[in-house]
Amino acid sequence: MNGWTGQFLRVDLTTQTSRVVPFTEEFAHTWIGGRGFAAKILYDELQPGIDPLGPENKLVVAVGPISGIPAPNTGKTIVAAKSPLTNSYGDGNLGTRVTDNIRKAGYDALIVEGRAARPTMLYIEDERVEFLSAEEVWGKGTYETNDWIYGRYGKGVGVLNIGQGGENMVRYAVVRSMEGRSGGRPGIGAVMGSKLLKAIVVKGSKPIPQAFPAEMKALGRDDLREVHQMDKDAAWSIQGTTGVLPWCNEVAALPVRNFRLTHHPEAWKVDGERVAAARIATYGCPNCTMRCGIAVPDDEGRESELDYENVGLLGPNLEIFDLPQMAALNYLCDDYGLDTMSAGAVMSFYADAIDHGAVAGDLRFGDAAGFKKLLTAIAHREGEIGNLLAEGTQRAAQAIGNGSEAYAMQIKGLEISAYNCKFIPGMALAFGVSPIGAHHKESWIITYEVKQTPRGSYGRDKAQKIVDLQRIRGGLFEAIVTCRFPWVELGWGVEHYPKYFNTITGLDWELEDFWPYSDRVYALMKLFWLREHPQTSRRDDYPPAVWFDPSNVDTDGPIAGLHLEYDKYDELLGHYYDIRGYDQRGIPTRATCERLGLAAEVAAAEKVARLT
Ligand code: PTT
Ligand code: SF4
């Protein structure tokens, strides 16, 4: 089968056994790879209601047909499981040398089941699968663990590992790879920890099956060169994603003080220019010339790799405007293997709850030393507060009560990315309808909305734009599994990707042929949600109450006095459901599911939940 190895590797940590599972061409063409494979496997194999941190949960590591092929930015891999934060399908996409190694080892996905009896490192080299002791690095951070693995196997192997956050099952622990990549915001690192799986190491030696390898080699080489030139012209990788911060500040979209404020006069102190000036190293994923991982020294001189999301949520949102201090929080998240975004959001929520008198405490916004101590307590689940905040913002707010749910900045259990949507209705909706919780990755409509439309409008065009972007971002890129940044940041045409896909698989797909696939996988993620949350309503697709609150409006700047409106948001949500063919609870109708080839999946959902 060209383009796919045609095989998964199923590994059982409880019995320390493994077996190769073949899949059909029809399966490959229906689910393509990456997120499609992961969502389908988890939907079929997990019983509804299982504990995401129990041995019944499964970890899926999946690549797509383009992953690992020398072409622009193809070094990405999906890590997925039932999320401990959302209790539904969760995944993340990280740059790693696992990507090409797993395909060269002969697999398109790993399915890891059960729970090891003691801390374990899984070693996979082609057909060889070993269950090795990881006791020596259990309790250690991700940097030391990574070095320990490189010391044994060299730097060419693919590594996925967790830190103390994952070991202690902090619900927003991530999976780490290479020197600075992280993925799996919805707690995929915690799932690894629950299985006592400290690391996965993959090494492969076989060629990746391709229909036209010589043509792909030439195409990939030429396109890598072109993207590199575009990147140099745009000077994009000098600031990486941190370059967007001044714009967010200027248009009042920055999260400041637990999203209370939307801009701050000191924000420039942690912006892209300051990050570029402090840069001491640059990192990138495999097969990437854009190299957006900009590292700066933290307050102890340690390399800390920054992105806009990390800066936004660990800097302004905690009112920390000192770059080395903020970089120290980022470094700790990376070493403990905690999601920077959720960690920043949960700490800002706690400081806000203290501020409001909802809970007693002496932590204040701006107290970098206090936040550092708190992060360490969270990663180790130390003390009542460390343990509580390790549960994530939604659960912490439920425990604290006293009205704190209104400013718990999460949707469906996942903390909101660093875009303050107090008066950006389309982006608020994009967060609201993201099937994995409030992640910007599914549909980043904010620039279209702020630059090209009346910002406060709630027109159907915005719902349509969200669907269009979801099809490309959450659909196409997460299925073929490549980085979307050449397209997002440099304008590298999305039509290049079917070209790679066809050269590798020998198929003849147009761009539009990917949309039914994208719609299928979005509908499946929603059915997953429904099976786990049978009482779901459209309220699950709403952002936090503070964005609608007239007493929470800005008093100055471009959106002074403005806020979201419930009835208009609800109408926009209705448009989204309508375009997608979902009912008014936000669930795909039976007719929609059947049209997308999901008849069996709907039947499975109907066993536990009512469809219209
Ligand atoms: C991603 C999320 C993001 S999205 C960021 S910054 W971004 C945060 N990065 C973290 C980090 O770093 N350390 C840490 N301990 N936690 C972190 N949490 C946050 O995780 C990432 C890049 C980025 S940087 C983005 S937008 C793009 N995301 C892509 C995507 O989702 N799909 C895709 N096909 N291509 C993408 N390209 C870009 O990749 P999650 P990475 Mg990450 C240190 O994984 O779970 O999706 O969360 O993967 O390899 O580090 O690349 O301004
Ligand atoms: Fe990785 Fe950044 Fe390159 Fe994308 S642009 S592949 S995230 S280094």
C-alpha cells in the first residue's frame, strides 16, 4: 500500500506483549492518518465512561502519509488518548524524530494499552519491542530523561517522554520530545504517567513506502528550498510565534490578569523583539527550515524555548513582565512536562480567586517567585493547593465555588489559549466549538475577524469561516500530519499538500476531496463527546461568563465598554450547527452521520445517548 505501511503496532504494558495489526486500504482512505486514525481507534476501542487515568485508556501515537518525508515541515506526530481534562477525545501534535522513525520501523501508529507494573521505557526498533526499566529516571525532569536516553541510543532515535507532571498525573501534563517540543495539551502526558510509561524510544531502518519516490524527492527538495527562501524574506523565524504579541496587545486581545484586561503598557517587555534580542539558541522540528523554537536564558541562565502562547499565559496573564523570570516559569513547565498554557491559566485563575476573596491565600499577580513555587507544588501534587490546581481550572473552580466558575477561563475542561475574546465573537465561537476544548489550533479566525470584518459582527460568514478553517487546520493538517506553519505564517499554498499526498500514495485527490474526511473526523469527535457527556447541551459550547459581563468591560483602549452578547453568540452558534448539519444541542444528526459514512459510529452513540 503506497503512502502507508499498512500496519499498527499494538503494545500491552500489563502483559508486556506486542503484536502487529494490519489495516486495509479502505481504512487508510477513510481515516487518512494522524488524528483520523487516533479518533477512530479510540472511539471503537474505549468503553464509554472509562477513567482516562485508568489502565483501560489507550495512548495512540500516529503519523500520516506525508509525515517524515523530506518536504516542508513534515516532522510532526499526533499523540492522543481519552483526555483527563475533558473526558473526551484529546490530542496534540508535536515535532519529533519519532515521526520518520516510526514509519521506517514499519508502522503508521502505536496503540499502547494497559499499565506497567513498574516505571517502564518502551523501546521499538523495527520488529523488536522491549519493555525496559525506567526506574533510574522516574522522578526526573524531561531534560535529564532525554539526555539519559540519548546517552544510551544516540541522538538519531525518536523519543517521547514525560516529566514529574506526567508521572503525578497532573491533568494537563504534556508529552515531550527532542530538546524542546511538547504536545498533547489535553493531558496526554498524564495518560502516559498513569501507565507508568516514562518514555517511548523508536528507531526504524526501512524505506517509507511511496508511489513515486524519485518524484517526491525532487519535489520535496525544491519546495524545502522555496519555503526556506520565503522564510528568509519574511524573517519569520527571528521572533517565531512571539512576534504576534504586540498585535494582540494593540487590538486588545491579550490575556492580562486572568483575562480581566486585554492590553497592558508593559507588554512590550516580553514581546517578540525582546525575545529575539535575548535569543541564545534556535530549535526546530525535523525536516523544517523555519525553526521557530527561540530559546532565551531564564533567570538562572537555563535555555527556555518560547512561543507566543507560553509568553501570553505565563507573562501578561500572570502580570509578569520580566523576561528571564517569565522564561523560568516556561523552563519549569518544560522540565516538569506541564502544558505551559494550562499551567499559566490555572495559576492566574487561582490568583484571581484570591483577589476576589473566593479562596484564602497570599499569592498575588506579578509574584514570579510565588508562581515558581506554586508550579513546583502542582507538578508534584504537593499540599492541598498543589493537588487541587493539578486537577485543572474547571475542577479547581468547582471545588472552590463562590462564583469562581465565571472567571475559570476554560471550555469543556481545556484552558483557553492566549487570545482574549472579550469582544471577538468569532474567535470566542472557535474556542467554543473546538472538539478538544478551547484550543486555537482548530480555527484561528482572529486575524480575519479583526482585520477583515466588523469586529463585533455575528454574521453567518464567521461560522462558515470557522468551518472552512477547521477543515484545513484540524482536518487536513492533522490527518496528513505536517506542520501548518508554512501555510499560516508564510502563505505557502495549501494546494501543495494534495500534491505531496498524491505523489506519495499514487492517488489522485483534489483539495476538496479532503473535506468529507475532515467533516467525518469532526463529527466523530463530537459523537465521542456525546457518548461521554450524554446530557450535553449548547452551553458546553459557550465561553466563560466574564466575556459577556458588562461589569468586566475595558475602561480604555479599542474595545472600551464592549463585551460579547448572549443572544447574538447563541445565534452564531446556531449558524455553526446548521452549516455542519448538527442538531441544536450541537450533535451531528443521524442523517449527517450517515452521509459521512458514520452509520456504525452513530449506532454506538445511540446506545448511551439520545440523538434527535
Ligand atoms: C500546542 C500548544 C502550543 S500551540 C504551544 S505554543 W503555539 C505551547 N507550547 C508548549 C511548550 O513549548 N512547552 C510546554 N511545556 N507546553 C506547551 N504547551 C503549548 O502547546 C508547536 C508549534 C506551535 S507553537 C503551533 S501553534 C503550531 N501547532 C500545530 C498544530 O497544532 N498542528 C499542526 N499540524 N501544526 C502545528 N504547527 C505549530 O507547532 P499541542 P510543537 Mg505542540 C515548548 O502540541 O498539544 O497541539 O499544543 O507541538 O512541536 O511543540 O510545535 O504558539
Ligand atoms: Fe516545528 Fe516550528 Fe518548523 Fe513547525 S515551523 S515544523 S513547529 S520548528
